[in-house]
Amino acid sequence: METSYQFLLTIGGILLLGLFTSTIARHTFLPRVTLLLIFGAIIGSETFDIIPQVFSDRFDIIAEMALLMVGFLLGGKLTRDTLKESTGNVLWISISAAVVTTLTVSLGLIWAGVSKEMAILLGCIASATAPAAILDVVTEINGKSKFSNLLLTIVALDDVWALMLFSFGMSIVTSLNGLNENTSFIWMVSREIGGAVILGVLIGLPAAYLTGRIKQGQPILTEALGIVFVCGGLAIWFDVSFLIASIVMGAVIANFARHHEYPFHAIEGIEWPFMVVFFVLAGASLELNNLKEIGLIGVIYIFSRIIGKYFGAKIGSHFSKASQATKNWIGVALLPQAGVAIGMALVASNQFPEYRQALLSVVISSTVFFEIIGPVFTRIAILRTQTKNI
């Protein structure tokens, strides 16, 4: 009985908080993502500690459900028309932003005296972004510009490049340490990415044909949630990336479901409540004390990542002949960083326990910074480009 009323009161309160936060966000420069994270931190364990344990214990499943929907919706942006319109921009900017960020952070840390091994690991982790935060900022602003579409398409591919760079970096560090697990780790990451792509295609193809038949051309909410959660469950069961699997599935359905009038309309109506709970709990789980321990390494990591994202995206924009507004603002819009980076840090710290404390302390503390500050810059970038009709 006690568990039930605590759970219901908490989820009801968080959803009302999300409504209140959206209202505040409309009258301030802060995006609702940042406000939700701040409110979550205020009511979390390190401040007022009013979220019951029974609820916070379920953060993992709530996060997975929210990110599955984010992946599905991002995949829906990868249509033939969108890719045809911006293929050059997407590939050049996404790859350049990831690679230049990795190099900038790694070299900056090596210059500061950090060991090559840890500098390489942190550089690869820095390439990841936060798709959930970026998607929500675009949705909140109702951004339908070319810049917003380009940004979402880049974000959909960003974590793929980040995982590949992380795999490469782990293999280099393994080699530098003289360990003989190089091949097995490359196989593990290749299986995670490749398996996710295969799973997304295997679910997406039949779903593209079968959905939208009950009410002709209009997939219902039950269908959308059903295939998203089945995809996520199978991905976790097979130990492949559920985010990449859901992105691939969304892209396959968007491109092959020719009878759909709006294949992603159904799920967009229910995504926000999950996102509210996700961001509040993410804020509540932020370890704010880590900010005190960030030190010089953390400061260099943060500034190097900002420089790498900005100039990496700018270089990619230059080679793809993107507009001037895109060159100036796309890197700024890619600053948010969240769960994927922490996941990489955990994998690296388990593989190389000697770097565990330093890795986790830098990545978690910088994630607090980028989760709260990053969406603000994303919002500024989108609004500035909208005024230029980009």
C-alpha cells in the first residue's frame, strides 16, 4: 500500500511539474529540459531528497522507454527526401564534429600532462551528444526549419560515429597497455552496432507494411508503442544498442511505409510525459558533488569539447558548402551530452580499472555541466538560425 501511493504521488507530481516547467520556459531563455534537470536536482538525493526510493529505483526502465521513443522519432527524420536534400551536409558535419572533437580533447589533455591512454578514452567519449535533450528543444520551439531538420538528422547518426570512435580508441589503449583483448573488444562493439542495425531492419520492414492497416494510412498509438517496446526489449535481450536499433527501425518504417500518411504522428502525442519523468529523474540522479572534484582535467575537457564541436562542425559545414548560419551555429547546437557518454565511461572504467576514478569523475561532472548548459545553447542556435530563415 505504502509503495503504491508513493509511486502514484511521485509520478503525478512530476507530470504536473513538467506542465509548470513548460509554462516557465515560455517566459525565460531557458529550455524546459534544463529547467526539468534543475528541478530534479533540487528534489534529488543531494538536496531535499523527496523522491522515494521505490520510484528512483525504476529510473533505468523509464530512461530506456524514453530513449527508445527518441530513437524512433529521430529515425523518422532519416527519410529519402531529407537525406537527398542534405546528404553531403549530414555526413560531412556529423563525422567532422565527432572526429575533430575527439582529436581536440585528446590533444588538449595530453598537452596538460594527462596520460595518452586516458586522454584517448576521454577524447572518444567527448564525441557523443544527447539526442533526447536536442530533440526536446527542437520540439519545444516547434522548429521546422532546414537547420532543425539538419540538426536532428546529424544527431541521429552522431552516436553511431561516437561508438565507432570509442571502439577504435579502446583498441588503441588496449594495445598501448600491452593487453591481448583487442580483437574481442572490437568484436563486441561491432556486434553491438551491427546487431542493432540488423534488428532494426528485421522489425522495421514488416512493421512498415503491417502498421497503419486498422485505420487506413494512420498508425494508431498502440501499434507505435508496441513495435518500439518490442524493439527495445529484443535489443536489450540480445545485448545490442537499443538506441541505434530504434533509430534504424524508425528510418526503415519512414522510408518503406508508403501507405502511411503520418507514420510517427501517433507516438509524438505520448512522448512528452515519458520525457518529463526521464529528465526530472536524470536531474535527481546528477552527482553535483562531482563538480567540486572536476579540477584542471575537467575544465580542459569541457573547453576542449566546446572548441572541438564548434570547429569540427564548422569544418564539415565548409566542405559541404553549407549556409553561413549553419557554419556558425550547428556546432553550438551539438553541445548537450548525457547518458551515452556516461555509459562509455562505465565500459572504459571496467576495462581499465586503473583509470576508473579519474574517468568517472571527469565524465559525470562534465555531464552535469553539458546537460544543464548545453540545451540553452541548442535553443539559442535554433532561434538565431530561424531569424535568418535557415
